[in-house]
Amino acid sequence: MIVRHPRRLPLLAMGMVALLAGLWAGLSRLGWDIPLLRPTLPAVHGPLMVSGFLGTLISLERAVALGRRWAYAAPLLSGLGGLGLMAGLHHPAAQLLILGGSLGLVAIFLAIIHRRPAVYTMTMGLGALLWLTGNLLWFAGRPVSHIVFWWAGFLAVTIAGERLELARLQQLSRINRATFLLALGILLAGLTSMNSSFEWGVRIVGAGLTGLALWLGLHDIARRTIRQIGLTRFIAICLLSGYVWLGLSGLLALVFGGVAPGPRYDATLHAFFLGFVFAMIFAHAPIIFPAVLGAPMTFRPLFYAHVVLLQTTLLLRLLGDLTLWPAGRQVGGLLNAAALLLFLANTVVSIAKPAAPAVPVNANGS
């Protein structure tokens, strides 16, 4: 394996360590009797997964795209914040680091929008603002169970913007642009109304997520590329399955509204964060990792193993949640973690031992 950009490896590694710690904390929250390095680790499961892992990864990807040295401060700060949460650093100090990382991502998108003002860059910039807002509320003392919907908005809006960019959907007709903006507007209305009515705010957020899922499912190029073969088809399958999970998460939020942490809360959030977000990660990993590391990554049919395992075990977990079957939730959650570990293993092997000849990857997954 030849990595042309080894200086980016520590930033990527911090995100991956946060992912592993977040998975470990999640298993503890599910009731598995596992040793914990820090008793506070289960309480920071969400921040580790969203900010320590996903925030660092997205910031790193955008810093690479911008190509400016100062931009790498964003993934550095969020990565250090994740490490601080794991190490039991005084909570406000770790929060400030993550807050700095999200502010850095906003700065990156301001520079990107200045360079290329377009629907997709402004959409991703909005996503960065939602992450920053959620982190400000977290720092101000709001419970994670409330601000997690701001973090979900960050990921949903950012991913929607990335699909506009990668799939070259930014040339929208007037009606398609209007319906896309309508879905975003509903999502934003729900987030801003949670302060006055958490229950109904979450329902409106659910309506926005459902609308966004329908829009992406109808307009993404994956509907056509799924008929192709190899990596192109794999990406399309991941994307379309992710939109189904996004829609389901939105419907669950619409039906349940703002609920206290418990089975319904677990089902709504993990349909989104595991079903939707990780489907997007599975789809984009063969594009993102080569771009970040400067190392080739070869598609292997074995990639379908972690996709199928996550899909089936997430169904088991949600069945446990919705039928109040604790064993289904516990076992499903354990196998969810196994699926993500399998994804990491497949990715590392694919980069470390690229097959010959490698399958080329187009930027739009087609």
C-alpha cells in the first residue's frame, strides 16, 4: 500500500478511534456487560459517533476538497475533542474542542461557497451550521436527547448536498429545486420549533426527513445506475437502501414525536444513524478514502457482506425496540457493531491489498 498523503492519517485515525469507542459505549448502553475504561463513556456515545467520528471525517474530506492548510484545523479540533471525551477530559473542554471543529467546518464551507456558489455548496454549508448550532446548545447544557436532532439535521442536509454534488444533480428544474427547498424548510422549521414544543418539533423534523428521503429517492442517479454492474451497482444499492431508512426514521419521528430515551427513541435514531448514515458511508467510502489518503481502493464483492449484515441486524434491533423485546434489541445492537467492524476490515484490506486491475471509480458513482 502506498499512501501519498500520510500526514492525513492521524486525523483519519482519530475519527476511527472515536468510532470504535462509540461502538463500545453503545454496547454498554444496550446492557452488555463489558469493561469500560471510563465510567463516563456510555454517556458520550452519541457525541463520539456524531462529532468525534462523523464530524471529523466530514471535516477532513472537505479540508481535502478545499486544499487549504488552515482547513485541517477543523478535523484536528473535532478529533481531539473526541479523544478528550474518551479520556474523561473535563467535559466543557472537550465540548469546546468539538465546537471549534464545527466552527472550522462552517469556515471551510464559507470558502467553498465563495469559490463556487451553487445549490449543493450552500446546502452543505447549511448542514455545517446545524452541527455548529447543535454543539452550541450542547455546550449550553441542553440534553443530548434533544440536540441529537440538530446533529441528525447536520448529517441529513450535508449528505443531501453531497449527493447533489457527486451525482451532478445540481442542475435542477424550478419545481425540483422548490420541492427540495421545501423539504429543507420543513426540517429547519421542526428544529427551530423544538424549543417551544419538543414533541411537535420532532414530528415536524420527521416530516422534513421523510420529504428529503422521497426527494432523494426520486431524483438520485442511483435509480439508473443500479442497473449497472460492479462498484457502480454497489454504490446505488447502498444509496437507495439508505433513503429507505431515512424515510423510515422520518416516519417514526412523525408518529412518536419527541419521546424520552427508550425503545421508541432508539428505533427512530438508529434507523437514521445506522440505517441511513452508514449506508451513505458504505456507498461513499470507495470515493472518499482514496481521495483523502491518495491510495487506491479496489471494489470487492465481499463489500456486500457488511451491507447485508447491517441491514438484517438493524431490522432485528428495530423489531426489538418496537415490540418491547429486549433480547432482539440487544442482539441486534451487538451485530450492528459487528457489521461496522466488518466494514472497517473490508476497507483496510481493500486499501492495503488492492487487486489488479483496479476498478475505476467515477466521482458520481456511475
